[in-house]
Amino acid sequence: MPLIFRLAALALSFGLSACASADPNWVEVGGERYVVEIADDAEERARGLMFRDTLAEGTGMLFVHEQEEPQAYWMKNTRIALDILYFDDALTLVSQQRDVPPCSGGNACPSYPSDAPARYVLELNAGEAARLGLEDGARMRLSPALQPAP
């Protein structure tokens, strides 16, 4: 590859990296901001946080579903305890599963359903919901990059 193309590729990747770090995907809930990974297709949602040993403080994973409907998550192959927070189309907290333990039982792992239809599911380290004092009805705010299309 000619040097000019390698330099252009390097500049382009640097520019994209700089943009990504300047405006990462984030959510705000309970007055705090969390940088989130996005799981917005079936494969990403199925993988979730499996096989990870840690989830950095101030981070989480936001699962985005195509429509608002009852949701149920499980901890198959998940090694860290989590809070699972369910939000509806209006970004209102409609259900919580707190301090959900890891599960290495494969398909025998229990599921943790929402109490109401949800479109967004936010997974944070266990204890975050309690620390923030989250109650059903709390609102979540999305970064501009995550705003749903009109």
C-alpha cells in the first residue's frame, strides 16, 4: 500500500477515534452519567456481558429493542453481578432486577423478567440502582448519538 494511503487511513482512523472518545454513547440516570456499550441487534443482545470478569465503574451496557414489549433477561455465562433496569419508550424506569447474581448454569440459569413492557434495558454493576436510590418512574436520558430516529 502506498505511503499516502497508509497515512490517509491512519488520519481517518485517528479522526474517528477522536470523535468517538469526545462524544461516547452515554446515558444519564439517577443524576449520574454512564458510558455504555450498545447492544441493538439480536446477536449483540444474546452475547451481552457474557464471559467478562469486570465491568468498569461508570460504565454499562444498553440493550435497545425494536419495540416496547415484555422483556426477560438471564445471566447465562455472566461472571459479574448486575442490576438490570427496564425502561419504556418514554425512557421511564418501569421495572428493576437488582443484585442479579452471576450464573454458570448454562440454559438452567433463571430469567429475570420486566414487570411492564420495556424497550431499553440498562445493565450496570450490582448495587448501582440502590446507591442511586432509583425507583420506578425514574427517567433516563440518552446521549445525542443514541436518540431514536423520528
